[in-house]
Amino acid sequence: MSYLWVWLEFFSALPVFFARFVLPRITGRVVVAERCPVDFLVWLAVTLRRNVFKSFIGRATLSIAFSLCECMVYVRADEGVLLSRRSALWDRRVIPVELRIYDSLARFLGVRVVDTSGKSVEESLREVVEIAGNECV
């Protein structure tokens, strides 16, 4: 049953990817997004409690991400910082798992990382803008 569900989720995500990434790029606009197709994969992995990254859907989604996202920057914070921002029991269980997955993916994919732990919003934003201006052009 979960296998069919994964395919339904994948096909339902495709129009979202198209609308948020493909259409704006076709019209010549630069897309700055808080979320990208990689987040869909992390959500699937956490929801299903299995490694979806080596599956066809995982490989296809990563391929879509790299073809649509010219420059990816992973903005993260330490587990304690993230947990201090959330109080829901579900978040407190999921955040450590998501953080491990995102950290592993960032290393595997070789994306730039901005760690916001101990930094102000202004400092973190300046770092992201610097990366975008220097490396994402």
C-alpha cells in the first residue's frame, strides 16, 4: 500500500515543481525558494520511515532538483536551537530525524551550508546573499 502512496505523492508533486520552478524560469525570472524538491524527499523518508533516496522516485526527484535549482543553499541550525523553536510533540520527535537526513543529503549533494546557530537573522541572511551572489550566478 505504501508503494502506491509514494507514486501518488510523486505524481501530485510534479505540478507543484512545474508551477514553482519551471514556469517562472521559462518567463525569465529568477526563483528564490524556501523549499525545493529535496524537501519532498525528506518528507517522504520521514513519513515512510525508510530510505527513499536510492529508489526510482528518489533518483528522479534529485534529478529534477538539480535540473531546476541552479544553486542550493542548506540553511540549518543545531538540534537544540530547532527544538527550542517548536513545542509540538510531533515536531520534537521529527526534528532530530529530519536534521540527520538533511545534514547527510547536504554532504552527499555538496550543497553550501549556512548554520544559523548562534547567529542573528541579519548575519544568516547576509551569508546566504553572499553565497547567492558569488556562487549562484
